[in-house]
Amino acid sequence: MYNFKIKSTLTLLTISVALLVSCNKTEEKDVVVDAPVEATTPDVAKQDTIKITLNSNDKMQYDLSQIDVNEGQTVVLTLNHTGTMPMASMGHNFVLLKQGTNLEKFEEKAGKAQKDGYIPTDKSDIIANTKLIGGGESDTITFMAPEKGSYDYLCSFPGHYSVMKGKFNVK
């Protein structure tokens, strides 16, 4: 008889614990399901910022021939020089030009600006530019994407623009 009471008590205890656990799970579930959902405003700065990595090398090449962004977006562009040659012989930069800029005339002006990293003193044709970098170096710039349209970008180191150029497309 004593053994029967222990078994009955243990069985009742086990069933009680199982019911309590089951009830608690249901209650938690109900609370989660019935909890009000807060409306949140998305972080506009995150949506309005795009990070771009543009790589250049010792073969006078960018790894991107087109870059797509949205009008008014904050652009964080990092130019990496993945080569090993020094800036004096194989320097690279990124220069984003205003629409309608004549590339040959711009390159002619840039070629005369060696002391300024091949960026002309008159920057009226430039929207944004990195500094001139050599092998293993990088530079990051931040700027606002201009109005919708297609813009040219290039490396202004003498002779590079003929192959180191691309389109910056603003949607």
C-alpha cells in the first residue's frame, strides 16, 4: 500500500509539472501573439548610404566599369590599389566628373598638376575625387550622389584615363 501511494503521488506530481510547463508555454505564446507591435521608422541614413569599393591594379585597370547609385544618396567610396608599384610610376585615383566634361581636355589640365596629385587647381569639372595612391594604399571619400544621369569617372594619372574609366550611373 505504501508503494502504491508513492507511485500515485509521483504520477500526480509528474502530471502537474507537465501541465504547468504546458500552461506556461501557452501563456507565453499568447502574450507574444497578443503583444502590440510598435511601428518604427527606418533609419534613413542607413538607407541613404551606399558603400562602394573600387579596386585598381598595376595593369592600369579598375575592377568596376560601372557604378550604380541613387540620386541624393551618400556615397562612401574606397579606392584600393591592389598592385605593388609606387605612386610615382603607377599612381591611381578616382575622379568623378560633371556631365559634359571633355575627358581629353580634363586630362590635359590634370597632367599639368603633378604636385597636386594630378587634380587640376580649377576643380569646376569635378564632383568628387580621391587622393593619388600607390601600390598597397587606399583612400576613402564621402560625397552626395548628384542628380539623375550618367557621369564619367577616371584615373587622372597621365595616360591612364584611356583605359581607367567608367560610368557612374545615378538613378
